[in-house]
Amino acid sequence: MKIENGERDVCTGSPATKAPAIGDENERGGEAFVPPLNFAMVDNGVFRSGFPHSPNFSFLKSLGLRSVIYLCPEPYPEENKEFFRANGIRLFQFGIDGSQEPYVKIPEDTIREALKVLLDVRNHPLLIHCKRGKHRTGCLVGCLRRLQGWCLTSIFDEYRRFAAAKARVSDQRSIEVFDISRFNNCPMSFSSSKR
């Protein structure tokens, strides 16, 4: 931080400082924190995004993740797996096809298995992602919201906020008909998860 021309802070009277410019990495120890595409907090200790790449690793490290739920069938890149190993992050892969067919349902049994991992707070902090963080991630988060007692209008609003113009009626239908009766005692929200 730099003192500019002997100016004083109006509130404290102490020497004024110049805030670092966005992207001024030297002010943060030389490390840029870049979140993955479509990154957002879902709940305490639960995050969502599109596929993370190496420029996102510093940001992900700052989250103190324990686990990642990957919702694509494609093999995970070795560079990402090495980052996870080095940071003690466990990878759970649930291969859901990213079909763009309008009437393809998200497989309920796969969503159910992913939800079991998501609901286990021992896996938190946790990141859920697919390729763009829209459809598959949106379906898993939508099913979590059903378990948390959200109304469908709010669930679909959240889904559409991430899917935007590419929102799929079939995804929303999958969320709507997902059988939540097999889950008992689902938390309305997760308490703060610490590593």
C-alpha cells in the first residue's frame, strides 16, 4: 500500500493508502485468484462451477477443499489429479452423459449416489462441477434443493440463472420428478465446514 502525497484518511486521520488495482498480483504476494467458470457458493462448504483449469488452482486451494464431485464421463486430466493429490482433495466421478437431446433424463440412480457424497459433511468443503457448470451440476444442485425443501419455482430460477439460454426442460423435469423419499433427515443447510 502506498501513501499518496501526504493525504489523510477522512475517518481515521491516518495516512491515506491506495487500494491495489484489481489484478495487481504483487499486492497479494504474486498469486492471482481466478475462480472457475460459473463458480458460486451453494451452501456452507458446498460450491459449484464449470471445469477448473490450472489458472483456477490458487483459487481452489484457498477454499480448503476436501472433495470434488465431477459429473462427466470423460477421464479427468492428470494435471488436475496431481493438484488434487498435492492438496489432499478426493475426487468422486459420476459419469453423466452431457446429451443435448431434449427428452433425455438425467439418471436418477447416479444423482442419488452423488447426493450421498454431497450430503456427507465429512467430504466438505466440496466442489461440484461438470464441463460448464450448467446442466449436470444444475440437476444435482436442483435435487439437493428439493431435499432442502425449496419450492420448484426457486429451484428452477437458480437452474436457469446458470443455464441461461441453454436451460433444458428435460433437466427441470428430472429435478421435479426426482424421488426424495429415499433420503431421511436431510439438512436444510450445512453448518460451517472446517478442514
